[in-house]
Amino acid sequence: MTPAAFDHQPRTRLVFGAGCLGRLGELASELRCGRALIVCDSGIARAGYARRASEMLAAAGIAVQVYDQVRENPSTTDVAACVEVARHFACDLIIGVGGGSSMDTAKGCNFILTNGGRMQDYWGWAKASKPMLPLIAIPTTAGTGSECQSYALISDEQTHVKMACGDPKAAAAIALLDPELTLSQPQRVTVCTGIDAISHALESAVCTKRNALSSMHSREAFALLASSFSTVLSQPANLEARSAMQLGAAYAGIAIEGSMLGAAHSLANPLTARFGVIHGEAVGLMLPHVMAFNAADPQVAAIYQTLGAHATPEQITAWLNEAGMPTRLQERGVAEADLEELAAMAAKQWTAQFNPRPLTPEDFSALYRAAL
């Protein structure tokens, strides 16, 4: 088969290694910035990461302001609150520290601070006309891969629709991957973010937009994640396994940039919006069923086989059981009567269009029923 055409423009410098957070002041100085806004949640602040980052920046002669009010699944209201702080401080550098929500809030703030308007104006791709501030992304989880992506996922406060707002200028200038920062993750965060990263590797591997480069990142991401997930569950302090998980999550993020995601994410988002199911749990609930659905296409089944023996619905379910995650929607309060509404919501999710097998409304209902 002739490889699909692609146009790859690396936008993010990757700095990886245990202890590399110590280079933050040096890296920020290279960007010739003098006023940094650190964007994180209250848990990151309590863990001392914002303070450590602030001290390193101050030692490099950079003024610092911390915004530590990030919430999970950030909305347009959350972005507006961050923008107000950024504008008052007059920052010229934004630093996102934490999980995907911190990264999304930082990127969303960057859109509005530099280009004005509302997040709704940037829903889609490349709608920012003005330059944006440099962003340093420092993940403390091994999950979303947002540090390697140019999209901010922001929910409309009124409609609760999750908007994917993407622009080449929104990508981080530097992704600082220090696996030591992931050692303090609570077990539940490790589980949810780990399953999310695994889903990113598996979905990006088969999406219709996949290409030779994205496929290479998907394969390497899954190899790193599959070989380390059980270890981080049983040995949370194992830095080698933590390192593999964090690098795997980042590679999966790069794969998403070229390939996008599929039906597992389309089915997961309504579970979060309607029932408050944590994203990693929601994706984990649906992923085995979507993989089985997609594998009915021989070409897709062959791709799964190239990823190795762990790329099966049965293995995903085994990992969920090992991690104490739910495997049935009923465990999260979903009933048969809810499936029609959920299916209608899932059909409107943007990632569904990239699934390797097209889905009808009936297919969405059937997948939810299979997971019920």
C-alpha cells in the first residue's frame, strides 16, 4: 500500500529526563521572556510544583504569577478567569503545569489573551490571526499528551459541548517531560491517565487520517505504555516505568496531531458530560467494544496485530480489572433508557468522523448496549 501523504512541521521542542524540571529557568530564558504565568490546579500547588517552578524562574530573573484555580474539564468560564489574571499581570510567557486540564486552560488563555474574542471563535482549526505567547508545557501525569498537541479542549459553559480549538500557534514551544513529577500521582490518577494514553495510541493507530509518521509514533507509544502500565500499578515508585509511561503518552499526543482519534472518545465524552464519568474511565469503558467493532474490518484488524499481543479488547478489559476500573456502564449509573440520548450525543462528537469504520446512530446505541 502506498503510504498516505503528510506534511509534518515539528512545533514543540521535547526535553525529557528525570530531574529536567531543573532546567526550567534556563529554558524560559532562552525564550527571552521576563514575566511568566504558571497555570495549574490547586493540587499541583499543594504538591509544591508551582513553588519549585517559581523559584527556578525567579533565580533566572523572571517575574512569576501563579494561577492555581484550574478545574477538571475546563469551561469557557475557567478560561476567562485565567485570562483576567494573565492580562493584569501582563505576562509574556505561559507555563502549564499538571494534567490535560492545566494544559487546555493555558492554551485557551493564550488564544483569548493574544487574539481576543471568545473560545467559540476558535472552535475548529487555525482561526487565530495574531501571534500567540510562547508556552512551556510541564505534564505531571502520563495521559493526555496535550503537551505535544496544538489543540485546547474547552467546554462551552452554557451548552456543555466540548470544543476542540486548534491552531499551530497554540502548540507549546517546549514540552518539559520530567518523569519524577509523576511519582506523586494518586493511584486513581495513574490509572485514569494511563488508560487514556493507551486509548490514544490505539485509536490514533487506526484512524482514517493516519500516516506513516503518526503510525510510527502510535506504535512506539503503545509499546512503551503496554510494557509499563501493570508495573506502575504494582510499583508506583518505579521511575523506569513512570518514564516509559510519560514518554509513551507524549508520543501518543504527537500521533494524535497527525491522525486524530476515533469512536471511543466520541462515546466517552457524553458519559462525562451526562454522568460525570472521569474521562479515563469513560474511554476505558468503551475502548474494548470499539476495538471489537473496528476489527471487523480486516485492514484494521491487521493494524492491531502489528501493535503486538496486547492490542486486543481482552487485554484492555484485563487492565481495567487489574486497575479496579469499571467495565460496565451500569457501574456508573447508566441505564438502558439513557442509551438513545447518549448515542445522539456521541454521533455529534467530532472524533467520530475519523473512526476507521463509519458509524450509524444504531451503531452508537449498539456499542453503548454492549458496554451496559
